[in-house]
Amino acid sequence: MRIAQVSPPWVAVPPKGYGGIEWVVALLTDGLVERGHDVTLFATGDSTTKAALEYVFEEAPGPVAINSIWHDTVQQMLAHRDLARFDVLHHHTQFSALVAAMCHDVPVVHTLHGDFTPAMRLLYEPVADRVTFVAISESQRKAMPELRYGGVVYNGIDLELYRFRPDKEEFLCFIGRAHPDKGAHRAVLAARAAAMPLVMAVKIADSSEQEYWTRDVAPMLGPDVTVLGEITVEEKADLMSRARAVLFPIDWPEPFGLVMTEAMACGTPVIATPRGAVPEVVADGETGFIVSVESYAGEAAAAIGRLGEIDPAACRRRVEERFSKAAMVEGYEQVFRQVAGEGGSVV
């Protein structure tokens, strides 16, 4: 098949640091090429891919430009200049792409990488029957069932990048954006309640992240907390593989959460809250523990005391079986065949 993969234009593919969507795009694009498809990737010029790369911006502007409508529009104009060469367009951004989808007949697949805020619902409703949507969890799909779905395809990871390590060191880990919904302050409280050191790899880029970090997290920090800032995927994999557990104290309907699968691939348990897709990703009592948001610090501390019950090999197996690159590529192949009329049905 001739497939266009249209990535967000603000971070390179794969990302140099933070960028969950861009990692998904990178793995999916290369996986499709490896399976014999003719793939064109629209991304920034500093991206690395096995597909044909087309771009407007030679260098990614970085996280500060995330959700920039201007960057998105300029890249979409490039992607839509010659639609006859594609059997399907796969969009990973929603703004200009969905407007354009109303003006041509080439099948469009759109992966829902975010949550359904009121603003996003207004954006999706007019194209609910014009675009084939892919949810990245059952939880996400149930939140807006009226869209036309091609199915649910879990995000996959490249298991070769995450070394399995059964022996752990005595520290906990938090990786994520500095945003109240991600719960960095709850991670600090939980680690302190368990009397264990905490290592935090945190993205602090836009004004809301800076405000939250300065106001709510920084005043809590002490010698028991090490802050690394943004790190590379290699550094992240090494950090996760050594940690006793990864803390995931979110308080929003996270549609997936790559951090959880990355941790489990290393054989590291996850201590999370029951928000969004968490119960689909973490097997409570088998690959980690799911505790309440309201009492996260205390319940997480108690769960840390039970980490000996978790088999690191079981964590790795869950990712191999459900959240691998191969599983993700196969899932999208099925969706693309549906929309291109090669069999199957869209539901």
C-alpha cells in the first residue's frame, strides 16, 4: 500500500527527548516499510526514517511549539499537494488535517493521541463520519463512541531499546511532563512516605509546566529527590531498568501512557492510579499496583512494600504480548486495508 504518515511538525521523528507521539510514528513508519509498504513520512528534516522523508521545516522547533497551528498548517499543505500518490493518509495531528479531510476523497485515518476535551469534541464532531478514527485504548474509545472507528490499536514500543533487568536498585522513578494531571508532586510525597530516593526526569517547557513546577513541586524538593530534566531514550531506558518501581500518579483520563509499557519492558513494576487506560495497561498485582489518586502517597508507599510480589519477567511478557512494535504495526495494517477497500469493515 502507498501510505502517508503525517507526524506533528514540532518534534523530530524519533524525538531527541520528550515525544511519545513521535516515537509511535517512528516505530510505525519503519515497521510498515519493513513489511513492504511504500511509505512517505511528513515530519521535520532532522528526522530519521526508513521511509521517504518530506519536510518543510529543516529542524524541529521543539516542545515550545507543540500545538502550533501555523507549523501544522504549513506541513499539511505539503502533505496534501499530490494526494493521488497515496492510498491512505494517516494523520497524527488534528487541526488542519481534519479540515482538509472534508475536501478530498482519499481515505483518512486519524489516531486519537489525546483526550476528549470540550474543544476537541467540537473539532471531531463535524468529521465523525468522514474520517476513520483509531483509539489507543478501549477507555478512550468509550469516551466518544459516536465516532467512526477503525478499531483500537495500542501504542507499541521497540523492545530492543529496553533492556530487561530483574535486579533493581533502591530508588523510585518518575518520568513525565510537569503538569498537575501528571502528578509529579504526588510522586514526591509517595517516595518520601516510603523513605526511598526519587529520580525525576521531567519536561518543563511551556508556561503552564513552569508555573506548576515552580509553585507546587520545587518547594517540596530535598536531598532525597534528584531532578534530571529531559533525557534521551537510552538514558530513560537505563533509569527505568534500574528503578525499583516507576510512579505514575496521574489524575486525568490518560488515553494510553507509554511510560508504563516502557517500564514494564525493563521488568520494572508501575504504581499507578485507575485513570484512563491504566487498568488496560497495568495488571494490578501482577505487573504493578493500581492505587487511588486521593490517597496516592500512602497507598503507593504500602504498594512499594509489596514489590517483592511482582515478577519482573511477568512485566516483560505483558509488553511482548500486548504492546510490542509488531502488534501495533499489524493493527494499523488491518485498519489501512479496511479504509482502502481491501477487505474487512470499519466499525
